[in-house]
Amino acid sequence: MTLITRQQARAGFAFASPWLVGFCVFLAYPVLASIYFSFCDYSVLKAPVFIGADNYKELWGDEVFWTAIKNTLVYAAMALPTGMLTALILAMLLNAKVKGMPFFRTIFFIPALVPQVSLAVLWLWILNGEHGILNNLLNPILHGVSRVGNLGVTVLNLVPFHHTYDMLDLQGPNWLGSPAWSKPSMVVLGVWGVGNAMLIYLASLQDVPTELVEAADLDGASSWQKTLNVTIPMISPVILFNMIMGIIGTLQVFTVPYIMFPNGDPARSTYFYTEYLYDNAFKYHRMGYASAMGWILFVMILILTFVSIRFSERHVHYQGG
Amino acid sequence: MKSHERTLTVNRAFVFAALIVLSLVFAFPFLWILSTALKPLDETMRDPPVWIPTKFMWGNFWDAIKYGSETLHYIPFLVYAMNTVLLCVLVVAGTVASNSLVAYSFARLRWPGRDFAFAVTLATMMVPFPVLMVPTFALFRWLDWIGTYRPLWVPAWFGSAFSIFLLRQFFRTLPFELSEAAKIDGASEWRIFRDVIIPLSKPAMAVVALFAFMGVWNDFLGPLIYLLDQKMFTLSLGLQFYQSQNGGTTWNLLMAASTIVIAPVIILFFFTQRLFIQGIALTGLKG
């Protein structure tokens, strides 16, 4: 090794040293310790006691654990596609060359800046059962729809079937109070905050070479065909990226349901994985049990990420790759 | 070609109309909190809803700030705000200082194992926080740091994968000839870092600082786990306590308080818009 390279290596380690320490103390140690704790009975107050795979066995039979998994996956299955599609549509609209793009971009992005706690509080107020503004806006519309629908029902009932149909009386749902609507109300709130994903899409849309779109134009492709066959394949790596980030984010959802739905109400329909993990660790002081849950979450994320990469392989197009 | 142009115009008009409708939908919640924050209490619950308060109660903001001060003998909102600002300063300073050093090493210095270490660094971004939560808590408990701010800011001084990644990408775009020239003049790596690289990297460092600030301002789980004394709470933790304390929630005051929590982030965004958008776009593109 020459003097220069040795000097540089020394400087390299010196500059990197904060992270080398930080990595060992705040990442490597916790990851290893949490594997060990997950095989222990550990309350933090006393030293961990090794109990083999008992935590994992207990989780297997823990009904609340399965409820939390089910809630989390159902929520992810609703929130992920809705959010990704909204972000993509907004980005595509912004990418059309219309006036005032910076203005619209700002309006769509700003909700993503709202702190999670404020977000939850704000939507508690908007979705409120009695005084919520959303239902106040929806009800007249639903009322109109009901009246139109009732014309049809009346006509139907004139026909002498053996069955008469009830008149419609549509009303805004009980967003926060009914188990069927508690998760959709979180999806609505999530749609409002898709700004980050939208900006990432927008940046990649602006990178799509105009020659390609023009070539498709000359071939007489419609806007829909251009979107489907040129734009979407060109930004597919970014769609995959946003999807993986979305999976990681939605599976760890915590703050919003913790504030909007105390104790996972109504009827445990909003008791999510990270909430149960938090409760085990800091409410019931079952740190070993919580560590086991942490690892199961990690494995779920890895599997879903791997699956989405594998399944998208044929559809994702890497430029020059 | 004429008809082609016409469809283009029609398309554009359609897009414009969609953008206007959607921006109204997206802006609506903000307008609604602001309207609620400025109402007298009885107007918040009226049916049909009162869109514009009959009387603008600017005093609501002050009432929201000093809410709870009679029983506690201090103004909780101001105390929480001070705590949050203190934490923000400590975390932002630590994030910028540590990550720029580390990123410089990854981007522009050669040392054995560097590329492997960088790959590991990127991989750590996959580890979800809940996995780290318990052992980190145990570690801080062993250090006797529970109930202090240290668990919330000390780690920021030891680097974070995301910021290292962001800064490294930026440092690599700076011409290497600059470093070579400085080296020929006999400058040490520290001098090159301080006098050549840092002055050219202000935008990237501002992005990292901005994200760090947002992280602290928004963090809920961290303070929830580590802070015990109500006097030490941050705004995001305080806001929740604020709401549950109100049996029949005084929505106008709660919305006024929320507005004050949201406002700094939005104001900051307006001043740093370009940086912000570049930063976020960068996270998706160079992945």
C-alpha cells in the first residue's frame, strides 16, 4: 500500500466513524438482541430468560395477534392500491402541459406535510358522526341519488312480482363508529396525503423521453394507448419503488389509528399490528413477545417485497438496463 | 392535423377542469380547520353547518395556546413548543454534521470494505422500526436515559442510512478535479471537505436538514416511548393529551391548536419548495 492510499484509508475510516459506531450500537446490536429477546421471557425489569420458541408458539394461538394481522393486511389491501392510483393520476394530470402546474402541485403536496397527529385529529373532526362535515356534504347528494333510484323502485314495484322492493334512503356512513367503515375512513385520510408518492411519479414522468411519445403520436396512438403502452412501462421501476415503500409504510401504520381509534375500536376493527406490538412491549411489559412480533413483521415485509419484485419482473422495464 | 389539434385542446380543457375540482377537494380540509378554528364554540356544531364564522374569533388561537394553564401553573402549549424546537435544533445539527462526514467518506475516499459497508447501509433501510424498538429501549434503559431527551437526539449524531445515501449521491456529482487540485496544493482531506465540498453542497445539506426537521416535528412514537414527564412532552404528543383532556372536545380550540402545529411546516415548505421537491424526487429516481 502506498503512503497516499494508506493516508486516504485512515481518513476514510475517520470520516465514517460516526456511522460505524452508530451502525453497531443503534442497528446491529438491536437487530441481534431482538432475535435473542424473541426467544426469551423478558420484561426489561429483569434479565431475559431463554424459553426457546415459546413466544412464537403462543403467537400462533393468540387470537388478538391474528386479528391484528388480518386488520393490517385488509387495510394494506385497501390503502395501497387506492393511494398508488390516486398518486399516479394526480401526477399524470400535473404532467399534462397546462397552466398553473406549480400551484396545483403545491395544493396536492401540502397535505403530505401535515404531522400524523394533526392529520388524525383533523379527520376525526371531518368524519365525526353527528357534526362531521363530510356527511353533511354527502347526505344531500345521497338523498338526490335515493330519489332518482326510488323512481326506478316505484316502476319496478308496479310490475306484479311476488316481491316488493324497499324505498332507498341512502345516508353517509358512520365513518368512525361502525367496524365496516373504520378502515375505509383511514383510506380516505391516506388518499389525502399521497403527496410524496405523487412527486416521485411526477419526477419520473418528466424523465420519459418526448421522442417516444411523439413516435407513438405519429403511429396514431390515442392518449389512452400512449399512457398504457409508453408512459406506464417507462415509469414502471418507479411504480415498483412506490409500491414497496407503500407496503413497508402501511404494514407499520401506528400513529393515525392510535389517535383516531383508541383501543382499536369499534369492535377491534382498527387494532393494527404495530399497536399490538407496542401494547405488548410497553403496556404488558412483554418485551420478548413483542420482539417475536417485530421479527414476524420483518419477515412479512421481506416476503411481500420479494413477491412484488418477482411478480413484476416481466412488467418492469429498466431503461438501458 | 386540424382535428388532432382540436382533441389536444379538448384534452387540455378536461385536464384543467379535473385539476381545479381535485384541488378544491384537497384544499377543503385545510379551509375547514381554519373555519372551525375561528368559530365560537356553538357554531362548530350547528346543522346545517356554518361555512364562514359569523364572527371571527381570533382570540381562539390565544385561548388554545394557554389552554390548561390555570390548573398546571404553566402554559403547556408554549412549553411543548419550546421542547420541540430544542429537539429539532439538536437533531438537525447532529444529522447534518454526522451524515455529511460519513457521506463524504463513502462518496470520495477510498478505504477497504467501503462498498460493502455502503451496501449494508442501504440494506438497513429495510429494517422496520418495530424490530429495533425493544432492544433500543432496553439499551437506553440500561444507560438510564428513559425520561430524558437523549434517546431522541443522541442517535442523530451517529448518522442515518437515508441521509447518508442522499448526501453521497450529491457528493459524487461534484467534479473530482476539485479535490485533486486542492490535494496538489497540499490540502488535507479535512480541509478539502470543509473548504471545497461543504460550500458547494449547501442545497443537499439543506434537504437533509429539512427532512430531519420534519421527522422530529412529526415524530409521535419516539416521544411516546421515551418521555414520561408531561412537562417534557413535544407538540405532537401534547396535542393528543390536549384532546383527550377535553371531555366534550372544544373543537374550535383543538383546531386552532392544530393550525398552529401545522403552520410552521407549511410556511417552511413555501420557502424551500424547490429544494424539497428535488429532494423527494431524488429518493425515487436514484434508487
